[in-house]
Amino acid sequence: MTDPIKVPERPRTKGDGALLSLTMLWLVGTPVLGVIWFSYGFALIGAPAKNKELSQVAGHAMVFLGLGVPPLVCLLSLIWRRRVAALIYGLTSLALMILVVTRIS
């Protein structure tokens, strides 16, 4: 009987946990803040919003998190020499920048 092929373990590189944590924060936090922003600020037929202050804070946090995390992770990836992650987050940051510029103008 032959021995199974042993695959060498990938060595842990610097920043694995931080990049994963920031990615999960970005992917989960932005929609959650969007739901909070919408649910507390939405009002029908001129009725007052449930909690306008919470809605505004959640909206600002959503924009900050949604637009701020990809460039941050791109810079951290460049510092830690993670080329693929830097490419992915660089392209994501570029797409978000194009989206913002086209929506504002």
C-alpha cells in the first residue's frame, strides 16, 4: 500500500488575521449598517423617522466603512507584500472611486 501524498502546509504570513478581519468587517458591517440606516430613518407619507440621529450615525458609518476599508486593506497589503490582495483591493478601491465620482458629478 502506498502512502498518501503529503501536501506541505502553507506558512502563515504576516497580516493574515488582520486582512481577514478587515474583509469580514467590510463585507458584513456595511450591509448591517445599511439596514440600520434604512430601518430607523425610513418614514412613510411624511411621518417622522423612528430615530433620526441613529439613522444619520449609521449612514455616516456605512459610508466610512464601505469606502474606507478597501483602500486601507490595499495599503496594508502593499506594506506586507501581499501582491494578490493588493491587486484585488486596489481594483475594488478604483471601482468604488469611479462609482463615487460618477454619482457626485
